[in-house]
Amino acid sequence: MLLKKRFLIVLDDVSSPLQLKSLLEEHDSKGLGSRIIIASRNKQVLRYGCTKIYEVKELLHHEAFQLFQFHAFRQNQPSEADVDLLHRAINYAKGIPLALILLGSNLCDKHIEEWESELVKLEGTPNKDIKTF
């Protein structure tokens, strides 16, 4: 269907080199200007057939703070009492944008006691959707 046509394919969370191999072999004759963007937590997966590998960098602390605050508080500003927990959450996410978004969204609209409980739980057993390396 895509033979000799220009396209953009975005794949998220590719975990197996076999998945990537079959996709790339199928699309050997892609149209000029076509792109396939692959996201994976495993660099070994990307080594098969990828011409460029871009590693997502950690956000600077103030950037991480803004991103997390936006998702955790929406339009509200955190109180002084919340700032310590906010910094703990940001440190847990290690500046990784997706982790900040997931954690902030998960904690949004929860009481401070729930934040404390969730952070204690995450520090002991990390969330499977939030992988900070």
C-alpha cells in the first residue's frame, strides 16, 4: 500500500528488534522523503537499521518544575507546604519529560496525604509506566 509513496510512521515503545526488522524490510521501497520514527527504551532495538538515534535529554530543574507543575496543578499554584513534595516528585522523575507528565497527571486533584503516600509507594516500587534509569 505504501509502495513508492511518501509517508510518516511513528512507532512508540518498540521493544523487540524483530518488530523493527519486519517493519523495515517491508518498507524498503518507501517513497522519497518518507520517515519512520521509532521510540524505544532499549538502544539495542534501535541499532537495527536506524540511521540516526536521538536520546531524550533530561530537562533542567526549572523546566522540569514547570512541566510537572502544569500537569499536577493545572491552573492552580502549589502552596508552600506542597513545594517539598513537588521537589520530591521531580527528583523521582529525574527530569524525564514523559515521567513528569505521567506522575503530574496521576497526582492531579489528589490531596497532599495522597501525594505523600504515592511518592512513598513509588520510591519503594516504581510505577511500570514511569521508568527512570
